[in-house]
Amino acid sequence: MKGAVTLLLLTLPSLAIAENSSSSDFSFISSFLQMIAALSIVVGLILLTKHFSTKLLSGSSSPLTAKHIRIIETRFIGPKKSLVLVEVGGQYLLLASSDNNLTLVKQIDMIEEIEVVEEGTNFKSDIIGLFSRKAERRNN
């Protein structure tokens, strides 16, 4: 299906030129086909550029993807005020953020109390795991 659409888009300019050369008067159809072909080429180039730029930036060897600092959670406590839990090199820090200030509140050592949920996990399995851990704690 994609091959047929690509073939049609590639032949549109030649069809428009052939029709335009056979008659000397203005043809709406040939102008329309040229416009559609040019538009499809421009949109295709934009999509290719987007695809390759995201591949280039998301490569594992890129220094932009080195993740040594991770924001675990952010809680807003007022207008332009929030608490931010950050992991930096395996240490967890609780930071207070205000309009133009960022201060360290506490370094957290007991991370077992904090459950970190990774992005892209299944919510249903997380809830089931939470209830099973609570049941194990009650039995012990």
C-alpha cells in the first residue's frame, strides 16, 4: 500500500509536466498536481528530518542522554513553591523550590520507604504488587 502511494506521488510531477506541455493554455489540474507533489515532498522531508534528528539525539552514545540526575517526584505546595525529590548519583535529595530559589531540605537515606515507579510501567501490576507487599507485612 505504501509503495503504491509513493509511486503515485513520484509520478504526479511528470504527469503534470506532460499535460502542461501538450496544451498551451492554463490547466488547473496540472497546477493542482504540481502543488500536491511539492507539498508531499516538503512534508516528507520534514518527517525524515524529524525521524533522523530524534534517532540522533536518542542514541545511547550521545552525551545528551547520560542520565545521572533524575527527578523522582514533584509536589506543589503553593503558588511557585514546590518540593522536589531528586536522585543524583544514587543519593536521594529533597529540595525546596520557590520562585527564584532552590534549597536543600534533607538528604534521604531510607529510600525503602519511598516507592519509585518507573515510567511506562503497568498501573494494574503496580497496584497488585502494592497490596501483596502490604499483606506480607501484616503476616510477618
